[in-house]
Amino acid sequence: MPLDPRFAGVKAILAAVTLTLLFLSPCVLAQESVLFSFNDHDGNEPIGGVIFDSSGNLYGTTFYGGSSTVGVVYQLKPSSAGNWKEKVLHTFSIDGTDGYWTPAGLTLDSAGNLYGVTWFGGTADEGIVYKLSPNSDGSWTETILHNFVNDGTDGFYPHSSVILDAQGNLYGTTANGGGAGNYGVVYELSPSGGTWTETILHTFANTEGANPFGSLVFDAAGNLYGTTSAGGGSSSACKYGCGTVFELSPSGGSWNVTVLHNFTTNPRDGRFPYCVLVFDSGGNLYGMTSEGGSAGNYGTVFELTPSGNSWKETILHVFNRNGTDGYYPFNGLIIDAAGNLYGTTQTGGFHGQGIAFELTPSNGTWNEKILYNFNPQGRGGYDPVARLVFDSAGNLYGTAISGGAYSKGTVFEIKP
């Protein structure tokens, strides 16, 4: 029987409504707000993410943009009206002394000083560690703490944020340098009398790992933990190794390295971790790999559990290029008081431009919830690569390197 023409328009409308709901429903799991859209002169591509100070202000860096086009350090201050105002604290310059192109986020000390690294620049054009100090008139002063040099011992090309210990020493990694292999180093910078002295804590051999991109993390005993994006072995799929998780332990004035896990080409294992690790209250470590996993090599979330003198790896989630899950995660996870994990992937999801997700433990398994699908349409940002942060109310904040009102990236908030 032919369709009654009186119902043809209704059917078309219902089909359109159904299609609209299908496209909208993945995007309303959580509410995203764009706090700021970058406009090139005030920054472009905020790769490094954001941090909070005690007053609720946000701080971050951009890889490009600013008056010299090579990146800025910025502050976002909330107003009583509910909007956020940006202030550029420092504009990087290619002048032979300042650094430029910063892929890492910032670290804040108790006095309100900011610390960071740049990938290039400085006296040898191989990266710097810098400090920004607030002045009484509202301006900020940059101090170069270290210029990296490719001299066979020092590292160069730092990608990761630095971390502070209780004595005010800084710790970080460089992706290259340290010797003939250029596999990277772990370094310490110690203040003394207005200057800073670098100490190389460890130079990587390829069997221990190579090219660390992620930041370090301390345990309660003062040991350092991190990841390398390569090294640790080789195979046809990982010619230079699939990456490692390592521990550095101080002992008698030196530091000893222990490889906690070698990633492999085993279909169930991940490979190529670029992430910073995170501890839970039980001393277990969590991280992500950018590739690997049993669902087509799109990345994993892993847990490392200490067991005697070794660590056991468990794959908690395998990312899937199935049109709903995200894939290719780049940075690290954060954890809440209940033990739930949160992170982002740069790609995948309903629009193919990344997701924010939550992983919740339940009876020995972990369940993924897609909190938000980043959308290239409209004024929202997309392509999130940085680690998320919490505010005191449990809302999530982060950066997207693309999109926004001016297509130069955004700072966003996600409320569950």
C-alpha cells in the first residue's frame, strides 16, 4: 500500500528529529563551557594544559602566538560576572637568550612563582628552564635557570613540565641528549645564592628506555617515576623499543634506575607512552599509551601494581576506533578521591576530534563513560592533548589546541 501523502511530511519530520537526537545525544553527557578562545596575539595552540593557584586563577602556556609568534605564558582570572579575563604574563622571543615553543605546562611554588621549559631557544637553541616571578606592580619577571647544551653530557629538547620537591629543587626530563645515543636524561636543578646548578641524575641507555616526554612524579619516599616513549627492547613493530616505565631511587649521592615495565608488541599490551603517571592511595601507578591494545592499536590505559620486587601490569581499558570511543591518548590521567580516573584522547569520539572520559572500577573491571565529545563545529575547541585538572568542586578543566572562536584553541571547563 502506498504511503498516505498526509503522513509523508510527518514521517520526514520524525526522521529528521531522530537523526538530530542521534547526533546530539553523545554531546550532552556533560556540560562544556569555553572559558577563553585564543586569538593568536594572545596565544595559539595551548598544548601544555592549565594549573590553578590558591585564588582560583588558571595559568598555562601556548606553543605559538604572542607578539613574536613563538608562544606565551598566560593567566585566566575569573570575574564575579562568570567570565574569565586573560592576561599575558610573558611573551617568548627568538633573541638568542629567551626560549620559545613550549610544549609543557607550568609548576607553581608556594611563593607564587611559575616554572616551565621551552623546547628550543636559549644560548644554544636547545631549550631552557625558566622562572616567572610576580612583581608588586602586576608585571612578571622571567629568569633563565638553565640553558640546555648538546655537549655529550647535558640533555636537550625538554618536553615535560618540571616538578618541585620540599626543598625547592626542580626535576625534569629531556627527550634527547646525555651521550652518543641521545636517549635523554633526568636532571635536577638546585638553587644556591641566586644561581641554579644542574645535576644529571640519570642518562638513559636504550635498554632502560629512550626519549622521555612525560613529566616525573614522586612517591612518598622520594623516589622518581616516569615513562619513556621508546627503548626497552626492539621488535619489527618497535624497532627502537616500545617504551618503558622506570623508577629512580636515591642511594648514597647517586640515583639507581629500575625498569618497572617494558612495553611490547603483544596485542594486549600498550606501547609508546608519552604520559605522566599518577599514583592512587594504595601505591599503584596509572598511565596511558598512545598506541597498542587489542582493538586495533589505538592506545590503552594501564595499571602497575607493586608485588614484592616486581610490578604487575593490568590493562584497564583498550581504546577503540568504533565511532564512540576515543583513541590515541597523548597525556596523563588524573584520579579523584574515590579512585576514578579521568583523561582525554586527541582523536576519536562521535565527531572524531577527541573525548573526555572517566574510568570507574567495579568488581574487578573498569567501566568507561564518555563525558564529552569535542566538536569541530561552532565555537567549542577540539583536539585536547593536555592533562585535565580538577577544581575544588570536582569540575574538570583543560585545553584544546584547535577550534574556538578564532580557531587557535581554547581553555574549557566540563561539569558533570
